[in-house]
Amino acid sequence: MSLAAILFDKDGTLFDFAATWEAWARAFLLRACAGDRTRAAAVGHEIGFDMARGRFRPDSIVIAGTPGEVAEVLAPQFPLMPRSALIDMLNAEAEAAPQAEAVPLAPLLDGLRARGYRLGVATNDAEAPAKVHLAAAGIADRFDFIAGFDSGHGAKPGPGQLLAFARALDLPPAEVAMVGDSTHDLIAGRRAGMTTIGVLTGMARPDDLRPHADVILPDIGHLADWLPR
């Protein structure tokens, strides 16, 4: 195996999924429902979020879906709201959502760069909130490439974002590793012809990831020891 670059998913990989998106879901639902908790709970059910428990179902569209896909599911609940306005509200709450690093990110990324790896981010979040999150963590400048579902390359599990990263660095896909917490991430990696690395800081279980992963790690902090030196 000869790897020159590593492409990370964002939510559930760089950042702990539950800490970020459970807070986002509560804030978004209460805002969209004008503070009506009963209605917020009913709307939350449509996107796989239990408002009372503050937890997502494993099959929630939010876990690996794009804001556009989430808006598609929510649209019947807000028939008077244009789809674009709904997506804008989803993205605005995403930008404000708290970010809990899965591991201390700056030293990890600096260590990988010191070993010569080029780094990127491919997320099904929108590009603007993704850049806000990375900048808030003080790590945006560690990445050579940042793409969201709306960056013009498509969304995962399609391979477009991944292949765009390889093209941007003038590397063959076989020299890139895709690191993610969901089957969308790993299926996209396989479709792109990349090494696939699963991590368990999202909502997926090992058995969900195993058919699509070359290796499964507890979190990205274990990358440094697993990667060839």
C-alpha cells in the first residue's frame, strides 16, 4: 500500500456526531416549530430524531444525508416554506452547532502533514457550514481541499467529491485513503478506487462498516499507528 493523501469525512469522523448533531436537531426543530415542543417532537420523528431522549434513530436521514435530502423529508411538514428557505435554516443552525473534536485534531493533522500526507475533507454537509466548523476548530488551513454536497461534485455515496480531491492533487485514486464513519463514506471510497478506513465515532456499528472497509479503527487518533511509515 502506497498512500499519499487522506480524505476525511467531517461529522462522525473529525467531530463526534452525537455531540454536534443532537444539539443541532433540538435547536433547528424548536426554531422551525416556533418553540412548540409538541410539534417539534412530531417533526423530529420524520427525520429520525427523538426529541424527548435527544437521540437519533440509526436510520435517520440526518446521519449521512445532505441538507437537500433532509429538506425533502421535512418539506411536507412546512408546506408554506420554500425549499430554499428550509435549506437555509438547516444550514444556519448547522453553522451554529457545537463541535466536539473526536480526538485533538490539530496535533493529529500536523503529524500527518509532517509525514508528507496531503489532507482533505469531503462532507455531505454544505460547504459553508463545513468551513465554519473547521475554522472554529482552528484546522481549516491544514486541508488542501474542502468540499460539501453543494460544491459541484455531488454527494456521497457517489464518488464525485473523492475523485475531485484526487484530481486537485494530481494523484491516482489508489494513492488516497477515504476515512469515514458511515457506509456512505466507505461506499464512495470503494467506488472511487481508494483505500477505505472506517471509524466508530459516528452512529454506525462495526458490522455496518465491515463489508465496505479495508480496516476499522476506533477513531482517527489510531491512524498514525496504522498508516505505513
